[in-house]
Amino acid sequence: MNVLILTKCMLALMIGFLGAVLLGLFLVPILKSLRVKQTISEYVSFSHRKKVGTPTMGGLIFIVPTVFATLILLLMDKLEYSDNLGIVLIVFIGYALIGFMDDFLSIRRHNNEGLTEVQKLFGQVLIALVFFFLYMKNGGQTAIIVSTLGINIELGWVYGLFILFVLVGASNAVNLTDGLDGLAGGLTAIAFIAFSLVSLVVGFEDMGIFTFILTGSLLGFLVYNTHPAKIFMGDTGSLALGGVMAAVAILTHREVTLLVVAGVFVVETLSVILQVVWLRVFRRKLFLMTPLHHHFEKLGWQETDIVKLFWVIGLVLAMGGIFFGVWI
């Protein structure tokens, strides 16, 4: 990684961060005045019910600056346009729009019932199909390759199903994890730092700079989202983050690395699946409440302690993912 690329990355990080902080200064009061409030589930702990009235749709704080910063760097010739960059932006904005519609309908109906599960899944699958079409049009590989382990599995058309599973699964995994102040925002920032470094080392400068922009925007968002949160990212942010994380992993051919870097999201999702299976088979709960972070809350842990623990685990996994992603 030469000095010029490093300078571009630091510029990307700075523009993303400043853009998010400045947008948040205006957007948080506006959303409060418009009463764009998050509805809190009656099943969560009492501490969460104090958050009633906190505005949602905060994902706009990092989505808008990321898109604009990308355009600015393109105009400044600090970022070279590529087909991969175009595809990533389509996925990012597409999943954000699905989340925005879900948040908008929830706010309008004054409950947690936005888009139906079928409607949301249809939108996610549609964007995944668009991604696959563009990916194959640009000569994307259809094999899972881990050279150091001697793995080279050609999937052919089945790779399309794999892409669908990864994109939809990742977007929903981040959505499930977004339940505590700063949890999903911090974990995704850590994950994108890992993907930034891996992308740059293995030759995907466009993806590396884009993810640095997004990391900066997420850090700016955390100014308003860490405990006590002034705003929540909502589905607008969580679906977009999961979708773009999966897209970057696929476009850089680091699908297996995603499993490591996003380990906390994977475990959070598995806890929900295990809870459902356990209830049906054994007629009792495996966890006090899912996703897993709520289980720790039920055990009496403080919200900030849970977030810090998960961040540390995410950081360790990210370091492992960097090593794995560079050497595969």
C-alpha cells in the first residue's frame, strides 16, 4: 500500500466522518420535530422502554454522506469509477430504500409493523437478482476459492443462489443485531475497516476507498448513536449495511472472510434460529430472549457492558478476518 493510496483512504475516512457529523446536527432535531419515533417492543427490558420517542431512520446520517462523498471523490479523481463500485452503490441504495419504506410504514402506523415479511423478502431478493445479473455481466467468477486450504469449488448457476443467500442473510443479520445503542453501528464500522484493508492489499482499490468512506460515516453516526442514543439507524441503515457488506465480500472474492469478520452477526442470527428450533422440539426456550444481546440483558448485564463485549469480540474477529482475507 503506497503513500498515495493511504492519503486517499484517510481523505475518504475524513470526508465520510465530517459529512455524517454535520448531517446529524441538522437531521436529529428535524426527525424529532417530525416525530419520527421508534416504537419499542413490550417484550424488551424496562430500560428500553425509556427510549420511546427516540427518532429512527438514523441510517440516513451515514447513507447520504457515503453516497455524496463517493461522488465527490470521483469528481476529484481521488477514486476511479469501476463496475464494482457502481454495483455496490446500487445494492447500498436499494437495501436502504427497502429499510426506509419499512421504517416509514412503522412510523405511520405507530407500531413495529412496516412492510410484511414477504414484501421485505421480495425486495431483498429482487436486489440480489439485480446484483447477480450485473455481477455475471461483468465477468464475475462463480467459484468459491480458498487457495491456502486447497478449496476451489465451481458452483456455476448455483452461485446465483449462493449470492441470494449471502445478500439476504447478511442484511437480515445486521438488522437483528441492531438492538442496543451503538451495537450494530460499531460492529459494522469494525467489519468495514477489515474489508477496507483486505480490499486494498489484494488489489481492489475502489472497494477499499469506498469502505473507508463508509467507515468514516459510521463513526460520525456513532457520535449520535452510542449510549444514550439520540437516534436509531432503523431498518433504513441496518438493511443497507448488511447488504453492502455482503456485496463487498462477493466482489472482492472474500465470501469466506465475511463469515469470520461478521462472526458476531452470524452468532446473533443463529441464536434466533436455535431459539425457534428449541421451542418447537423441546417446548422450552434455549435463551431467555433472542437475539443473543437480549439474553445478556435478561441476565442483568448493563447495555453498555454488552456492547463493549461484542465490540471487542468483533475486533478480534476482524483481525482474524484481515489475516485470513489477505492470505487466502
